Amino acid sequence: MMGLIVLVGIFQSWNIALSIFNLCLISAVMTMGANIQWGYAGLINFGIMGYAALGGLAAVLISVDPIQEAWRVGGFDILMSLWLIIAMIFVIRFIIKNFQKSKLRTYGIASIIIAGVIIIRITAEPGIEAIEAVNPAKTGFLGGFGLPIIFSWIIGAFFAAGLAFIVGKVALGLRADYLAIATLLISEIVIAIIKHEDWLTRGVKNVIGLKRPAPYEVDLQTTDWFINLVEKFNSGKLALISNIADRQAALNQLVIEGSSIFVKLCYSGLFLIVVIILLILTQKALYSPWGRMMRAIRDNEEAANAMGKNVVKQHLLIFILGSAIVGIAGAMLVTQDGLFTPGSYRPMRYTFLIWVMVIVGGSGNNFGAILGGFAVWFLWIEAAPISLFLINLFTSGMADTHSLKTHLIESVPYFRYLMMGIGLLLIMRYRPKGILPEKIEIK
């Protein structure tokens, strides 16, 4: 995979190659989260998109500076609504713990939820309208805490873990196919909330200009040490240019290109550290007594339960852990992009493509999950250039105006789906356990 990425740098550009590499690293983190749930415990989670979006939301809430005017006109109403939610949760918890299960208890809890939602809506509505009216072209939301965005990677994990706890309590008792449907629908609910609650996330108006943990290209282009570094690195190329003005123009262009590459390298270093740490931890967990217990539960729940293992508790734990890792990846993605676009979270990209990565790489094997993240994402991005090259190669004898050649060239954007489908079919036919299948310990 690294060889393929280097070839992209040679034949296309190093900017494209590093962009692919960084997104492969982020995809690898997501696949490790999904692999923990499916490969370790056999849990089907089609809600990966929702946990990735919560990680992105964490990046906004952590890094954006608080909007003082928005807090002044509507912050009190939002805080009052938050306290009402907390009070409602405690009341429901008290009823569940102290009253036996009955129709009366069920109706009481339902009444509290309905009344609570109405009261919270009435309480929050004036504040929400006031907040969204504060300079809506640029802000129109409360903002965040103004902290370094790298902290959002941890908070994103907590956000995703919190949602996973709630989902797990509700849905983990369902059969596998119902669990998949439930998790997908819950993730859609999360995306809908993020898209429509403008006071919290700006909704579809997006949040741009997020703080970065890496230097800005414009700053690097005016920094002496970076200019000298680029000049030294390209001294042989610049020495071939005799005209001083042309040499300076070439140096300026190299500095512009080099600044973008340098920033991407900074992100690569950060993302690589996260992948290595998670790989070490997941490998330790996989071959620990706990990991062996999880695989025993995956293979035969009834036998594990008969041996005194709390299957429900362990399923909830691993569901939370896997979702937390996906939350980290969601925060990493928004950190690299520098913007949060709720409308971009779609099942094809953030759920089903991640599942293809796990299946292709090899479920139950952390190295396989990482390889699947790299291979599938590389093919997803490079499918169009590869298809265009092959079309031009096989139709070189045809005129440019030939109907077949024109049709194939116009269909290039759709070849990624064709190539992904063919690749998945080949893997399922000849390597049903993935490229790097799970290693079975024999003792």
C-alpha cells in the first residue's frame, strides 16, 4: 500500500498522495472501531456514521470560540432546558428502580417523557430563536470552548461512547438483523438533529475555519526557515536556472507547493501516532484473557453464559469501546478538513464503506482492518484515474468522437462502484475471511 501511495506521488502529485495517506489513516481508525465490535464480539453496528458525526461535533464544540452575544441572549434558556433534561432522567431512573414493572409504570414514564419534551421545547424556543438571529451569516450558534482542537479527539470518544451506552441499553438485546436496523436508524436521528439544530452546530450552514494543530500554509510561505529549507532541498533543481528572476519565481512556486506538503506531513505524523497507539492497545486486548473471553462469547453465547460470563455486560462494554474509537476518527477527520459539514455524513461513506474495509481486510484481525482501510480507500479515490487510464488504453484505436469511447469516459465517476463491487465479490469468493484473516490460537 505504501508503494502504491508513493507511485501516486510520483505520477500524480505528492499533495494527492499525502491526502490519500491521511484519509487512509483515519479510515484505519474507523475500521479498528468497527472491527472491535464485529470481529471481537460479533455485533453488527450500522450506525458508524452517527458516531463519526458526534466526533466532528466535538471538534466544533471544543475548538470554536464562544459567541458571547449568543450566550447573552439565549444561553440561560438553553441551560434551563439542559437542567430539565437532567431532572427528567433522574425522575425516570427513580421510577424504574423503585417501582415494579407494570402498565402503570410504563404509562407514567411515557407521560413524563411527553410532558418533559413539551416543557423543554417551550423553555428553549425563545432562546433558540434569539441565538440563531445573532449574525446568522457567520455565527448563529453558541460556539464552543475555544480550546486546542486536538482535545476534541478525546471528547469525541466520550460523546460517541455516551451515545453507544444509550443505544446499547436499548438495542443490544435485539437479534442481529434488528440490531443492524436499529443502529442505522439511530445514527440517522443523530445526523438529523445535528443538521437541524442550528443553535448548536449551525446545521447545514456548516462551520468553517476551525483551529488547526498544524501550521498554516500562508504562515510557512513567509517564514525564513521554511523558505531556506525548501531552497536547500531543491538546490539542484534551482541551480539549473541561470536567470535570477526565473529562479526566484521557481523558488516561490516550490515554497507554495512545499507548504501544503509540510502541513499534510504534520497531520500524517499526528494520525500515525493515533493509529500506532490504538493498534498496540487493540492487539494487547485481543490476545488478553478478556479478548479470548470476547471471542468465546462471539462464537457461542450460550456456552459462555453457562460458564458464568455476563454476556450482556460484555457486549455493552465492547459496543462502547468500538464506538468511542469511531468518535476519535470523526474528530480527526474534521480536524484535517478544518470544517464541519453535517450534510456530508451519509451511510455510503461513513457506514457501508467502513464495513467493506473490515470485510476485505479481515474481521477479527487488527492488521487486516488497517489494511482494509488503506486498500479500499485507495481504490475508492483512485478508481476514476485508473478507469480513465484503462479506457484510454483499450480504446486508443477509436476516434475521440466514437460513441462507445465517449460513453465510457462520461461514466468514469461511476466506475468506483463497479470496481468496489467486483473487488468485494472476488474477496468473498476467494478470501471469504479477508486478506488477513483472524489468527486462531491453538493451545
